[in-house]
Amino acid sequence: MSVWRDVVGQPAAVEELSTAATDPTAMTHAWLFTGPPGSGRSTAARAFAAALQCPTGGCGECQSCRTVLAGTHADVREIVPEGLSISVKEMRTLVQLAARRPSTGRWQIVVITDADRLTEGAANALLKAVEEPADQTVFLLCAPSDHPEDVSVTIRSRCRTVYLRTPSPEAVAEVLVERDGIEPEMARWAASVSGGHVGRARHLARNEHARQRRERVLGVPLRLRHLGDAFAFADNLVREAEAEASDVSESRDAAEREELAVAMGAGGVGKGVAQAARSAKAAEKELERKQKSRNTRTQRDALDRALVDLASFYRDVLVAGSEVALTNPDRESDVRQAARDWTPESALRRLESVLACREALELNVKPRIAVEAMMTRLHQG
């Protein structure tokens, strides 16, 4: 057992982090974990936090290791943005808490899983804390890259960067079998089509609906024959993303509303009820705002997963016939047919259309407009 058991296919990063956890001369107060989606940035950061709190550097069995990995350690705070961004208000509160001395552990640790979602104000608030950290405070930031669009240059310059790579399909399949108990054949298939993304491979292996949705998305390129098809497929993609977001949010939103009502004294009588009711209205509006932002993020994430699948098909068409491995080996027949029917320039234009759609969604273009524009360009070739 070890805190590093869930960090898949990252031997160099594990060695660097293990050394820092046990050797004070190799330690610094701010770290930036970068790598492609699915490489395990937040998993590595969480494991490092456990190793830092562990008396023996990450045994995986002591109370410190178990509580950090479970997300219940008093001195480790993990920020997972549920909405579209991390606000300056959230960051200021976090910075104040991070300045405190550890209560039970060796360090006061802050893990920000999506540092690329920091607003400008939030980034400035974090920068001040990173520039002048408390002696026993450690910041662990996770972002897709160290590019200025993801992490500001000033924050990046004050962090030690840990670069993670895409795990091999063999490494992903191994962890699915050994840790998640998935059948070897299913694990190998899921690992081969997930592009090294451990979470996506696990989701495909466990969820029949996810596998069916992937099949529908990858069937679009060769079925897109008429302009009407473009709008029909666009509508299907957006509707499925909305339905998935609704399924995820519905029960959680209801539970949060009920919990807030109880906390605000719903149904109470006597002195102070009117004042409590006014406070409850303000709290309800704030909760509604957070839930709406979270639902929007969930919908965009669901849609983005479909776009990633679509982009991988066009990428496979471009490399068909070469020695480069396909991202979708189970669709090799369709890929080769598309490679025969389209010129490389046409396939590249289609791929660029999908990538442009992903970028438009990040810029808050309405999903239906962005997806319809993409499907129209895919039809035109």
C-alpha cells in the first residue's frame, strides 16, 4: 500500500514528489501540476498532500494518509470549482484559512484542482499568498499546462512545476483490473479507446449508457450527408448533454435546497421568524445562482466529452495508414473508409471545426449555436 498507488504511469513524477516529501532540501511552498486531461493531475496532487502529512512520507495506511485521500483531513483543503470559475471571494477566504498554523498535521495544504479557472481577481489574491506564504503552508495547483492562458506568468514563476504525461493503455487497463475489479477484456477495451484518460476509461467500462453515447457520436462523421442531418445531430448532442446535466444535478439540488431550508429554520414560529425569513430568501438566491452555474458547467463538460470523441475520429483519419496508433481502434473500418473518401485537407478542416467549437464553448457561446455551426462546417468539409 502507498499513497502513490492511484498515480498511473508517472514514475518520474512520483520519484520527484516522494523525494520532496521526505527531504526538506527538495521541498518548496508552491507546486504546479500540469499534464493532458486524464493524466491524473489532481490525483497526484492529493497523493503528494498525503505524503507530506504522513510521518513516513506516504505509507498509505496511517490515519493522516487515509484522511487526506478521503478528503477529511483538517489541514488539507481541496478546491474543486463546481461553476464556471473560481471567484475572488472564494480565494480570499481560502487564503485566510491557509495562513493558519496546522492543527493536527505537519503542513497546512491547499489543493486547487482547476487553477486555470481562476478569475483575474482570484489569481491576484492567490499570488499575494504564494509570494509571502506562511512557513508551514503549501499550495498545490493543477492546470492543463503552464501556458499563460492557463496559469498567469507571475504565479507560475513562483511554483515548481511537475509535468505529467499521458499514461499508456496497458497502465490504465492494469489499474482498472487491480483497483476497480473490472473484467480484463472490458478494461483493455476501455483503456484502448480512452486516450490515456483513466477517469474516462473507468466511466466507459462501468457505464453502458456512456458506451452507447460514444457509439452514437462516432457514427456522426459518416452519417452526415445532408444539411438537415447537421442540425439534427447538433440537436441530439445538445439535448443529451442537457439531459445528463439534469440527471446529475436534480437530486443534488433538491437535497441542498432542503438542507438550506432546515438550516434557516423553515416552519419555525415565534420571535425573529420574519428576520429569519428575509435572510433565508437571500440565501436561497445565492444557492440558486451557484446551482445554475454548476449545472451550466456540468452540461458543458458533458458536451465537451462528446466533442473530444468526435475530434479523435478526425485525428484518426489523418493518421490512418501510418504507424501511429489509432485513438479509436474499434472504429478502424470507419476511419479507413473516411480516409479514402476525404482528402487530408478536408479531414483537417473538420478537425479544426471541432476544436473551434470547444473553444467557442469556453468563451461562453451558447451551446446550440456553437454546435450547429460546427456541424454545418463538418457537412461542408
